[in-house]
Amino acid sequence: MSEIVTTGANPGFLERVFKLRENKTNVRTEILAGFTTFMTMAYIIFVNPTILSDAGMPFGGVFIATIAGILLGTLCMAFLTNYPFALAPGMGLNAFFAYTVVIGMGVSWQVALGLIFAEGIIFIILSVTPVREMIVNSIPLALKTGIAAGIGLFIAFIGLTNAGIVVADPATLVKMGDIFSGTALVAVVGLIVTGILYSLKIKGALLWGIILATLFGWVNGVTPPLDGVVALPTMAEWSGVLGQLDFTAVFNIGLLGVLLAFLFVDLFDTAGTLVGVSHQAGYLDEKGKLPRANRALLADAIGTTGGAVFGTSTVTTYVESAAGVAEGGRTGLTGVVVSILFLLALFFKPLVGIVPAAATAPALVIVGTMMMANITKLDWKDFTEVLPAFVAMIAMPLTYSISNGIALGFIIYPLVKLFTGQGKKVHWLVYLLGILFIAYFVWQTTG
């Protein structure tokens, strides 16, 4: 209680809304977790406008729309579920929007936003019925374990590539970068410092690591100089994307495959992230199910629908939420803190923009390390459980896609069980999803 009082907040109100004691947390821990999640995902408010501007959308408008989508989705998640999950326009989904749909297929970005809005409405309908929750809860425990560990590998891989420690190579696909170069050196120093702080159980180790790495970046020129502090957004900027959806082609049969692709990828990216981060936070019950999953999925769907109206690509639950969970975040108060910080970022664009990706990379690597602990929960004596989990796990970083890993796991799991005489142990929905994933891959190959 003393920790709650020292924050200066109203403990009665916060206790009633977020059930802090029940979740074995306090205001200070939740604030720290919110800061950490914000710092690890703040890059999206610059990366997302950069990607969508390649599709012809105005950068300034998308910057505002991105933050608006984050606020809507994250606050819905906080108050509907009391989970510490943050939402934002999804990486991969924004690239699919810009490079595949708009540039590759010649669909206007206004029509693409209309398709995302339609996807969100479909997901809202599915989320208020048992269908979407049933899909999430039908995932076998072995796959949930593999998904959680795979997301850990994926997060770590993103961190290493953001830092320039892992780089592309035409001969070997990837190789080690120059660790004494600017960005890589910042990340290596940050990783060592953060690892020491975390090992010493220093509260806020991940956040302190990001701040110290940013400061070190000033020494070797990676962190850019501070060019002002406040930059006020304008409605004129936002009006270029706000409400610019075009519904004329939503029911065009030729774009049905695009709509289904948005639906499929969003559904399983969200499901994988929810399962993985919930596994890390200890939310799954004894049967491996996520309580209030329907509410979490509804919050995600509202974020997607609202995000399309605001002028951004699909809003989804963010895997970087695991960073805040690692710092002890356990309630929706973490998400409220994240939302407040993103709202402030709207006005302090120059200040937020100086944090380089290399400074947040160590936090992603350390969170990935912790999420790998989930593999100890696999039944290593049952290869029918281990193989699908491993494939799901390793495919995520190697294909740079959470949904690809989930898809391969869902295809392999029922087949291995079926042909080893254990087919009756598999939920019928897992068979159906396996067939749908095969069809999805066929469509991708031939479409």
C-alpha cells in the first residue's frame, strides 16, 4: 500500500479499476512497465508513416493516425480486459498494405483502408460470438509453448537486425555485422549494461538500458542531436488521411483474396501475440486457455476498425508488450501509461525521435531470452508435441512472420498426431485450421 500512496495517485480508484493487489502489482511497477513498453515500441510512430508514405500516404497525417490508433486500441484493451497489452499498427501488416496491395496490385490506399475497415467489422462480429475466442483457445498447449518461444526468437532477431549486429548476406542470407560500427556498438554496450542491471534485479533495468544506450549513442554519433522539443500537430496534416476510406471496391470479388489475406494474417498474428505474451505473464489457466480472450480480441478488432478511419493500416496487439510484462506489468494500468506517453509523443515528436533503434534492441534481445524459457514446458518425450512446436518456433524468425510459424505448426501438429494413432486427441477445429492454412499457402503460391 505504501508504494501506491507514494505515487500520489488515488489508490481506491486505481484498485477498483485495475485490481492491483489481486494481480500482485502496484502503481509504481505498472508505470515502469508502461514506460518500458512505450520505449520498445515507440519506433512504430516513425516506421509506420515511412512505410505507408511509400504507398502515397502523407507522412504527417499517418504519424498522427498511428498515435490515434494506438490510443484507441490500447485503452480498449486496458479497460475491457485489464491486461497490460499495447496495440499499434502491425509491422508486416503495414508492409503488406503498402508494397503488396497498393504498389504491387495497384489498389489505391483509400480502397485498402476500406478493406481493413471491413476486416475490423468482421472481427468485431466474430469477437462478440464464441468463434474467435474458440479459435484462440483451441490451440494445443504444445503449440502455445512453441508460439511463445518463437515470438521470443522473433523479438530477439528484430533487435539484432535493428542494431546491425545481424545483417543480410547474398551468400548465407544473414551474417554478423561490424559490431564495432556505430549502431551495433551502441546495441552491444546497451545489451551488456542491461544484462548486468537485470541480473542484479535492478527495477526498470530494461528502461535504464534504453536510456543509457541512447546517451552512449551521443558519444559515437548514433543518437541524433536534439532539434527542438515540442512540435504541435495540426488538423490540416491529419485531414489528408482521416476518414479517407473508399468502400466502392470492398465487395469486389477480385479483391476478396486481399480481404481474406488481411483477415487471416491479422487473426493469427493477434492470436500468436496474445498467447505468447499471456504465456509470459502467466495468464493462461491450467488448460492453457486465456481468460477474457473474447474481450482482448474485441479490443483488437475495435483498434483495427478505428485505425482504418484514422488513416492507418491494421492495428494489432503488439509483441513488444512482453517488455512491459518482463518489468512486472500485470494490469491495464500499464496500457494507460503507454497511451499517455504516446499522447505526449504527439506533441514531443523531436524528443521521442532521438531514441535510436540500436538503443531499444537490447531490451528486445533480453525479452526474447526470457520468453525462450517456455520451451522447458514442452513434453520432450513426446515427439508429436515437440516437432510442431519447434517448427512453429523456428519458422517465425526465419520467415520473419509470426503467422507463418503458427500456420506451419497447425499443419504439422494434426498430421503427426493423426498418423501416429493419436488423431482423436486433436480438437476438430485444429484439423479445420490446418486445412485452411494449407489452402492459404496454396493461394499465396498460385495467387
